[in-house]
Amino acid sequence: MKFATLTVGPFRENSYVVVDDTTNRAVLIDPGDEPERLIALVEKSGATLDAIWLTHGHLDHIGGIAGARRRWPVPVYLHAEDLPLYERAEQQAAMYGVSFEQPEPPEHTIVEGDVMRVGELEFDVLHTPGHSPGHVIFKRGDIVFGGDLLFAGSIGRTDLPLSDAARMEESLARICEFDDATVFHPGHGPRTTLGQERATNGFLNGAARILRR
């Protein structure tokens, strides 16, 4: 497996292109904005794009979908509990004063326990609500594409519409069962390891409290 990260848009969101070396098939995870740059990244990889996977439906994670799908009409996968956020993303963008192209509805819903495949690679889907009701992460061994669950030194916001601090606590407790060597590739900021966050992140070691709406 190989992958590349591209940080896009006014929210500085991390989009990922994941490629199976064996079959040269690829997926886009959370194409948040600047579709032209995302298209160029996929084309640079030389791989064939098969799908778009979403960790959740916030506007900064889906803003590049429409443009990317004009180049490749591939299916989009999203947890059903995040459809209300996905469907209202254009309205949310207007509130922030940012340009946004509303994508077409996703073709497929994903749930806890699903196995997502790209080429010969397999990723487990874990439902990790809190930042949003349908937030998921994609895990393969000690590699996690974690959306806005866990950041280096912080966690995803829980004061947004449909966020839930209690569910976030449960999701964080769940990932704390992973090995310390687990590498998180988050939706914002640099990658980190669970061991690093367990030692230094106040939201995991009890030094900080999760914000409630």
C-alpha cells in the first residue's frame, strides 16, 4: 500500500489518495476541496480511482467530491447517520462564507463491521460517533484514516450541530484499546500515534474535558 496526503481548502483539511500497489487501484478518502489538485494527485499516482470513502459528512471533508466525480464518476460511501450533514453542507458553507459545490447523494452507506476494499487491500470500518453521528474510521493493521476523531494534541469538536460529547468519550475509549504503535492519519494536522496521544493528549489522559454543547 502507498498513499499521499493533500491539505486543501480554507479549513486545511487532509485528503488522502490510497493506492494498492499490486493492482494499481485507488480510493480518495475525504476529498475536502480543491478538486483540481486532488485530480492531479490521483493522476500522478498512475492508479485507477475506484471510489470515494468518507469518514463523515462535514462540508470540509466533501467539498471536492463534485469536481472529482466529473473526472471519474465513482461511487461515494458514507455512514447513513451523517446524511443530514452531507445534504445540508452547502447551507453550512454559506454560513461560513466559503464557496462550495454540493455533491450528488452518496451511492452507498457503510456501517460498523463493513470491510472496504481497494484492489487487494482491506480496511475495517469502525463507527466512532461524537464529532458527528455517523463518523467512521478506516483501519488496516496499525494504520488508521481517522477523520476528525483524534488529532495530534486534540480531538474533533463536539460543540457542532449533531455532535455528541458522550458518544465522543465512548469512541475515544474504544480507540484507546488499540496498540500504541497505531498511526492515525487525521482530517487536520500532522499524523500521530496512539502511544504519543495517550501520553500527551489531555483528552485521552484525563487532563482535559470534552466540550459539551
